[in-house]
Amino acid sequence: MLVLGRKKGESIIIDDNIEITVTAIEGETVKLGISAPKHITIHRQEVYLEIQEENKRAKSNVINLSDFLGMKK
């Protein structure tokens, strides 16, 4: 893990097209602004983990159409 110190208004650049800027520091909370191309998906970690878990549940609930229709493979 790379750890960088940044002050309010300072940024880091990732892969030439993602910029993360410290927009505010309020006590224990740091607010970040993220500029990235539209095809880049950005989530808070807890949201990302919920999406992954929901995808696993959905995948486990998939019914094989052949089995459903009673057809042999």
C-alpha cells in the first residue's frame, strides 16, 4: 500500500486520467473529490462489498433452463 500525505486542495494522479483531490478535512473525516472518465466505476468500499455479495447471491439463484424444462443435457 502506498501512503501519501496531502493537504486540503492537493491531489494525486492515478494512471494519467484519475485525479483524487482532498477537498476538506473536518476532524477525523477527509473529504475527497474524484475526477475520472465515465467508464470508471467508483464506489465506497462498503457499497462495493454489498454489490459483490448481491452478485454472488444472484448467481447462486440462476436456474439452468434445461433443468427447469426437464430436458437432458
